Amino acid sequence: MRVDAPSTWPADPAAALAEQDRLRPLADHRGPGPAHPRLVAGLDVAYAGDGRGTGDLVAAAVVVIDTATLQVVERATATATSTFPYVPGLFAYRELPVLVEALRALRTTPELLLCDGHGLAHPRRFGLACHLGVLTGLPTAGVAKTPFVGTYDPQALAAARGAHADLVDAGETVGRVLRTQDGVKPVYVSTGHLVDLPTACAQVLALAPAYRLPETTRQADRLSRDALAAAVAAAGTAAAADTVEG
């Protein structure tokens, strides 16, 4: 699939901020997006260590789900070492290079990408979901386990599946707090590119018939952890071999 990624990624926060400013106007939050997508991909990243250092091993996973059956159609992974420093609001730059490599390994092209992260619900209104949507040209939304920016009225959020409340930051609605199962903690949905908020929430809800997280996120989370474990084991084996040979 096409991913219009740069040949070199920003190496420092100043360059990353400039790139966010350049790309932000390209994100389309009006949609409407696919009403009945057949193939939806979940994306997630796992880190060795605490995820804050440079040089940490990182594994990305993309899992394409058939929405009619919730079965996995295709999986792809990639591993790398993180090179960008940990900076709040620029965390996408630690994940984008390896996620792009995983996406490029796909043979199928999903109709919608659901990222484990944020889109519009970002301090500069250009989170990971926005960036990936602009790079791929695909409808993209963020589905996060915790909020990054914004507040909502807990009293406006009923306990029933499907209940939702606006996530508001600086007077702007940047996402939706969505209850995917009766009585469980909500998820935080925000648009990334080429999809509107009601459509994004409808897809998240449809992909979460039994669990808090949509099946796309569940599968990608599991695969990224498995890929990271395999990479860590391989790195340990290589280090042990170097020690013996040395």
C-alpha cells in the first residue's frame, strides 16, 4: 500500500514541530468516511523498557480485520530502535518510522485505520492518527485508552454501551468519550483524516461487541507484544553469540 513518508524523519523537536505545522492543514476531519468498511486495520506499538529513552527496541504491528466476521485477514510487523527523544506532543515521531514499515509490508489496503493513540485530541491538533492519515491518504481515527488533552462532563456519560460525551479542549470539541461496554471505562476517540467523529465512533463500537477495546486494537496490541518479545530474544541470542565469539 502507498505510504508517502519522508526519506528522512525529523531528528529533533524543532524540525518535528515545523513538520506538524506544515502537515496539519492537510488533515480532513469532515469525512464523512466509510459507513460500512469491510477491511479495518488496527495499529499498535510496543516498547522494550519504559518507552522514554532513545535506542529502545520498538515493535509495530498492523492487523487487518474483516468487519463482517471479526477475523484477521492479514498481519504485518516491523522492529526498529527508537531514535527520536521522548517529548510530550511529539510522541508520534518515535512510532511513525516503524509503523510505516509495517504498513508497507501489507498486501491489502484497509478502508480505515484505527490507531492506538490520538488524532485531533492533541495539543497542536495533529496527533498520530492525523499524521498517519495524511501519509497514507486513508481514513484514519485514534482510539486511546486514556485522554491526552481535554475534559468532559462525567455526569453526561451514561453507563450503557454506546453512551458518549464530548471531549473539549480550549472550547473546541476534539473528540468523543465513548462507552463500548456497559459499566466499563470509556475509550477516547478522535478523528485523524477523511472521517468524521460520528462515523469513527460507530466503527469503534461495531468492532467492540464483547470487550472494551475494538478487536483491531486488541489484535494489534497482542501482535506488537509478540513481535517485541521475539526481537528481544533474538537480540539476546545475538549478544550471547558475540560474547562467545569474542
